[in-house]
Amino acid sequence: MRLSYFLSGLGLCVALAGCGSESSHPSKISVNKNPFPSTYQHLPRSSSLLIQNATVLTGTGERLEESDVLIVDGKISQVGKDLPTDGATIIDAKGKWVTPGIIDVHSHLGAYPTPAVESHQDGNEITSPNTAEVWVEHSVWPQDPGFNTARAGGITSLQILPGSANLFGGRGVVLKNVPAFTVQQMKFPEAPYSLKMACGENPKRVYGSRQQAPGSRMGNMAGFRAAWAKAVEYKANWEDFENGLISERPERDLELDTLVGVLNGEIRIHNHCYKAEEMAMMIDMAKEFGYDAGTFHHAVEAYKIADLLAENGNCAAMWPDWWGFKMEAYDMILENIAVVDAPKNSCSIVHSDSENTIQRLNQEAAKVMYRANENSFDIKDEDAIRWITYNAAKALGLENKTGSLKTGLNADVVIWNHSPFSVYALAEQVFIDGAKVYDRADSTYQAVSDFKLGQATITTSEKGGE
Amino acid sequence: MLSKKKLAAALFISSMSGLTFAESVAITNANLYTGATPAVLEGATIVFEDGKISAINPDTLNADTVIDGTGKIVTPGLIGSINALGLVEVGAVADTRDSGTEKGSITFNPSLAFNPESTLLPLARKGGVTSDIIVSSAESNDFAGAATLVSTSSSLDFTTTEVAVITYLHGEEKGSRASKIQELDDALSKQQEKLTKKDDKEGDKAKSPSESEKKLTAMLEGKLPLIVATERPADILQMLALKAKYNLKLIIAGASGAVAVTDKLVEADVPVIISATHDLPESFDELYAALDNASVLASKGVKIAITVAGDSSHNLHQLRFEAGNAVAHGLDYQTAIRAITSNLADFFALESKGSLEVGKDADLVVWSGDPLEFSSRVESIWIAGEQQSTITRQDKLRDRYLNTQQSDLPPGYRK
């Protein structure tokens, strides 16, 4: 096998299966780019499922009244009125709402799980400002009870990111929110990897307080640029070696492997960055080294540079109203997500970064929509739903697999009892790849984590209900 | 997305919303959610004057200002609790934080540092909150310090009222929570002994009591409530035992485990303050956290108030949505309204607060629609009869960057 890791398009072996043992040439090494492959399998499902008579928000800007969603073999087959019922399992959703499965692009579930005991604090390798070599999937505890509560809130896919103490925090991973006992069972097949970066206060505080670089924002930038410069060099060395220009094989470096993955467009940047001036610099730095600046997370000041973000094609993933916990989160406005959404080619996302609000991303989007509409915007339900579905999928490179109800996409679907933008809305049924993974009315479909099993609890009858 | 016409309308409204203070104000034909009995008065008129509610549905309407409340909902001003409003500006900026101290004690009173000019207050008002119970966060001490009623008005002409003492009881990083329970018991026991001895030696010149002794005495006399922030059922039972032993007025906050001891809470007449969105076991103390806890507690007869989960200082404007979530998970709607208004007044003996009744403070809010829904907003808000602005620093930043003034100069010139 050729070491073609860094040469996109040249006989690339992505090692999904079967590659890695062809070569006997001593100077070549084999790089398996997918050493922990997804073993995800959809849950049991009907081959054909028809959800009838719902108000449907497609995730692509459409709202359809009294309409049906037909799911065949786990894919969206058709959305429209009076779809044929033949042979399908039918769900009457009259008076209910249907949306694509909700996607959170910023979660630490599993890596910073509950209970938040010290033994579980695995979300950030806070030992060096550059830990691009760590992969957060190696920290994910699939029994985090938060996966189950998120599913009850309609979350079907989520990106787990490392924390933000480091300039380069390591690789993130996209999961399907199915109950599982290994991480591989949750990994979203074929989802691109991501790299977490962090601007601003966190890296300079964590390392500056240790009398170590970075200790300032300019130190942050120097740290980023030094790493990218080294990655460019590393990439060139491997290319030279592959092309026979140099005879000595460069030493493999897991940290630089990840950065080169970014330079090659295979790994997507997800950058914790609050402030307008810092995001603008991150965009320029990406141009300097030839990669895509990716998605800005938290982006509390994104409204100040909404046009720049849209022009440059960056997504921004934001909270509706968290603020004031540190200086870089002081300039919050309640309409941030709507302002970022307004220009053409924008990509505005509501994220959670929280095991709590991930359960209510629909409510988080609702707050933005209504506050913005009080202040000269005219945002409809069918627009706002994109912030937690299509745009989120786009930031993850998965818009052709999930995030909307387009024909052929994975049937990740939520049935709500009310408009998802009501405080009273609850996800009633949740489907991933056409398989029911949650049902509010049927405890058969309510998973309980190993951790919660056998712990003190009160029963439904003790609650005096049902 | 931005329509110019709507923009102009928004500007017009905000220029009209300056502070006004009329002699008497009447809101007519509104639906009053009273926080009292009856819970709802439809198509009602409410009048206030000199800072107090002076009439509800008077025979003749006589007011300097009359506001048409048709289609609107009026509630008492919402009451927040268990946070550090006015005691923190930026969480990570140490010199803007005043809610805690290493040397906390029963006499530590963080409200001496209350800053009504904090930018957090207008945002709280935007969420319809008119009063708040701020508390000491000095968790490691036996008693952490005072809980104090403050107004969300930004006026420097303000008063604060100490309404309770708070302590925190949970798993400790070092040592045992048992020590904390013993310390609380010891302090109360010693003071009770002193009071008994004093009674015995009637006529002796008693030493004048220290501030901490005065507080302990007030607690023993049931005049000063003790808030215990705790979660585990077993810990709640320990506190109920302490209450029984010393006849304390007890309030449990946090209280995810309350659902497992509802009978005992009802029997002891101990209310709880909970978040309606707390459903994960953040610690081993919180295994009972669940979204329907508010509903279950209320259905079992436990008196509840609702507070905001997490950073409830910066996020206090979300109080109404917390209550909405409780309703989504089964809580009766008007019970939810009381859980963010009159129940707090009841727990903390705030006699002039929390309900729309004649004689109460004119702390009230006119809502455009269902106050617990995202789609509604505060249209007008009064604290003690004085109309309040809901323009926040966030609004100013938004208008600056949306360039609502249509200025050719850079944002830095737009004010």
C-alpha cells in the first residue's frame, strides 16, 4: 500500500476495509485513516412507514400543511399530500408537527458526562496547548444518561467535541444518538472528522497561568500559526517522500496527521471563538495556510461580522442568550442567530454545548425567532428549523445524509405534539434511519443507561400518574 | 429578512417607551392571572396608585392614565430566587463577583454589595421579573449567609430586605456532609441553650447578643427562614429532623430528591424551590432529577416555587420559560404562575408581593400573550407603581450593528 494519506485523489486508501497489508516495501508504512470504524446498525424498523396528516417543516425552508412523510427502508421516500398507504405502517399525526431529526453540532456528552464526577472528566487533554493528536471518541462513555435525555428532545445526531482549553483540542466525532455500549456503535458512518480549535480567553488563561505559552491573544495566534507552518512542512515532507524526492521516510506524528487532514480538506475545523476581531483573524489565518476556517462556535459577537461570515462561507453555531460568564461572552444579543442568518449564503446554527439545553434546541431556536421578529425580522417556523437541522448538518458535512426531509436522505425524523417553537412542545416519537428510537407514550422505546439502572427512583405509579 | 417598514415601527415604539409615572393607572379589560384566588379574572380592570394596587374591577373607573388591556394578560411581577443578581457582572471577572467569600457565616450579607446598575437587571425586567431573592454562595461554611429580597429596578434609590439564611448541603470534596449537619445542629443547640439559661436567670444582666446570636434566635423563633440547598432524599430528611428539633421555618432548594419524600414535606409544611429543567444526575445526590418533578410535587401537595437552572443571575429572564417547561411536563398552569410569583412571597413572608390583590405593591406586568410562551413579550412593567424600561445593553448593541439609525459612520459612532 502506498502512503497516500496526504495525496487526495491519488489511489487513496481510506481503509474502510481491507487495505493495509499489500506492501512489503520496508520504507513504506501503512496509515489506516479509520482505525475505529463505525459499527452502527439501525434499530429494528418497518420497511415502509407512513406518517400522515402532519404539519411538516422540511428543514429546507418549506412548511407543508396536512402532509405525509413516507419512509422506505430507512430513507425519506416522499413528502406530500395523500401519499399511498399500501403496505406501510401508518402513524396518524393529525394535529402534530414533523421535522427532521434535530442535530447539535456542539456537545460534550459522553466525554463530560453526568454524573460529573472527577473520574469522568475526560473531555479535554489540558496538558499542552496543541493536542491535535487526541480523539474525543476515545473519551466517550456511551452510558452517559444525557444521550437518552437528548433523544427525548429529538436529537438524532450530535457532534462531540473536545473542550476548549487548548489552541488545538483534538478531533471531534459525529454520533448517531442510538443507545449503545461501544462508541463505534454510535459513530455516524462516513461522517468527516473534525478538529476543535479555541480562540480567546481559555487557552491564554489555562497556559498563561502556568507561565507557559500562550499567555495572551497574540500568543494564541503565534501558537496557531507555528502549528500550521509545521503542518505545511510535514505535508510537503511526506509528499516529497512519496514522490521519491527524498529517501528518508519522515517520522509519523499523530498531531500533525490531524492538521494535515485539515489542510487536505478531509477534516473540518470547529473553532470555539467568541469575538468578532478574533473570528476575522481566524479567517485570514486559514487563508494564509490554505485551509477552510470552518464553523465558529459560540460566536457571541458573530452579529458584528455577519456579512464577513457569509461572504467567506463560514457557519456560526451559537446560543440564543447565554452570556456574561466571561468577558468574551459579554456582548451577547438575543437576535445574534437571526442577524447571522440574514445575509445570502449564511449558515446560522443553534447549538447547545450543554447536556441540558441539547434537550431543548427547538426552544432555543424559538427564543431567537420570536425576539428577532419583535425587532424587524420576519422569520418563519420553516426558516428557524434550519438552524437546528439543515444548517447543522451542513457544518458537519452531512447535509446529503441527514438534516432535512429530502428524498433519499436518512429518515431521521421527529414527531412533535405541538409546533416545536412552543414551550409546551414535546417530541413524541423520534426515528433514526427510519427506526423508532424514542416514544414518549411507550416505555419500551425509552432507553435507560446502565448507570441509572438499579438506582433509587420513583415509579410512574408512585408519581400518581398513568 | 429585514423589512424597513417594520424597522421604523420598532424605532417608534422604543422612542415612546420612556419612563412615565402617573398618579394613578388603570389597565382595563385585561385577563388578570392574579397569583391569588380566584386565579384568573377575565376582562378585568386593575388600578394602582401611589405604588400600590388600589382597586380591581372598581364600580367607577377613575384614573389619570388608562391603558387598554384588551387581549392582554396581566400578571404580578415575577419573583426570581437563589441567584446573584446585582452581585455579579461577569462571572470570570473576579472583582465583579460579590456573592461569596471564604469567611462566610450566618452574618455574611452579600446584599451590601448589591449593584442596581448592573446590566443584568434590565434583562431580568425584559423577562417580567420585578423582585429577586439573592443569596450568599459561600457554600463551604456552616451557614453561608443571607438571602435578601431586592428589586430589579435600576434605581439607586433602593432598599434590600434580608429574608432568610441559606446553607448548602451536598457531597464534599474533602470530609463529610455529616460535619455540616453537626455544625448546623451545634450552632442551633448552643443558642437554644443560651436562651434557656437566660430565661432561668431572669433579672440577671444578660450580655447583649452578638449579630450571629440574634440570627440564630430569629431562626429558633421561626422568624427567619433557613434555606437549605440540597438534593438527596436522605439529606432532606436530615433537615426535616433539624426543623422538627428546633421548630425552624425551613425551605429546601434544589430538591431533586423531594419527590421521594413528598409525604414528609407535606406533613412538615416545608416548601421547595426547584428548577423545572433539571433532569440529569449531575452528581450522585441528584438521581431523582426529572422533568416532571414540579408536577409530581405539586400533585402530592408540596408547595413549590420555580427557579432558573444553571446561571440564574444572567439567565433570570428565562424564569417564565422554566415555568412553561413545568407545564409542558404536567404542572397545572396557574400553579406554575404561582410558582414564580405568590408562592415565593408566601415562603419568604413578603407580604406586599407576589399577587394582584388590592393593597399589594404595584409590581405588575402586561404581556402580549401567554407569559410562559416564547411568542409573548413584556409590553409594560411596573415596580411599586413606577414604569420600568426594558431596554437593555443588548438592545443597544443590536441596534448599533443593525444600523437602525442608518448612519454612514462606523458602528462606534452609533449610540
